[in-house]
Amino acid sequence: MRQLGKRKFSLNFKLSVINYYQNHKESLAEIAIKFDVLSSQVYLWKNDFEKE
């Protein structure tokens, strides 16, 4: 069962998700399911990563 409340993700985890997204032809939704996060969160991390 999923924990209620705000979860914190390490920078390492975020970079792993973004790296996976960049190297695989899967949708944000599919990647979100694979990593147990919201697709909107993956989208935000991707945008933050592209800005830097």
C-alpha cells in the first residue's frame, strides 16, 4: 500500500528516472508506473534537468 503524505526523492533517483526516460522509448506514464511516481513529477524533473 502506498504511503500517504509527501515523499522525498534523492537527486540520484531523479537522475536515474530522467536517464531512463532519455534512453528508452516509453511514455512518461509508463516510466512513472515503472518507478512508482506520478507522471507529472517525472515531467517536472525532466524540465528542471533541461533548464540546467
